[in-house]
Amino acid sequence: GIYAYGTEVIVNATAKTGYNFVGWYENETLVSEDAKFTFTVEGDRTLAAKFVETHTVKVIVTSGGTATGDGTYNDGETATVVATAGNGYKFMGWYEDGNFVDSSAEYSFVVKKDHTLKAHFAEAEHTITVTADPAEGGTVTGGGAYAANETATITAAAKSAYVFIGWYEDNKLV
């Protein structure tokens, strides 16, 4: 509009759905980040309200842990999603539309579209190692990888002239 010198003017910018207001610019220079900008007329001005498209990042976790980082991001902004495995679980990776994306628990990417990321967790495996002491005293079986809370059955068979006396862990009878 046309205003007299010294007049206080208020301009308002309202972002449409799917956009965020970035700021008021004059000659490509930011003059205010406030959507409601008040100034005193001291001459001709040409102001441009700049907006940026927004995208949604959604994080899904079915079980085995938690994840953060979902929300609304400006186009070109970097999003960081973080997965934390629960007790007895390990993080397996990020997936989008059934496709593997990244194996890092903390994953950063530039947002250029909407994303729905799924954090996959699996029960942690534990390695059970069994040995005969002395080695020539007999054979042992049952060692290997086991899921959390899975029952492991280990067996010791003494050779002749030897007797099985027990299972030890860290030099303690268990």
C-alpha cells in the first residue's frame, strides 16, 4: 500500500498448510523472522514473505526398543532419528517401504519429502562357550549362539580315568 512518511505499518504472513514462514526479506536480505513485522515508513520498501515447504518424518517401532526424531521438517533441513534398543534386544536397522536404509542407530539425512521410517530390533544373541578342563579329560557340547531367554543345554562326558566334577565360570562352581 501507500503510506505517509513516519507511519507505523504492520505486515502479516500466514503460511498455508504444508509450508513454514521463513522470514521477511528485502533485496534478498532477511529483515525479520517474525510473521507479524512492524516498521516505520522512511521511504519506499519492497518486502517479500518467504516460505519453505515442510515434510513429515514419522518413526515407527513395533517392539524391542524406542526411537526419536519424528516431526515436521523444512525442505532441505537435516533430520536425525535415533533408535535405542531395549534390554535383551539389538538394533538391526532403519527401513522405509520395506527397504533397508541404514544400520546406524543414529541416522541423519536431508529431508526432501515425507518419510516413514521403521526401526527394527531383534532379540540379542548371546554366545555360550564351553570347554573341557583339562582338554583331554572329556568332551563338551551345547555351546553356541542363543537368543535372550532361550534355554541352553550343555553336556559334559568324561573320558575313562576322568570324572566330571562340575561347571565353572570365572573359576567359580556354577
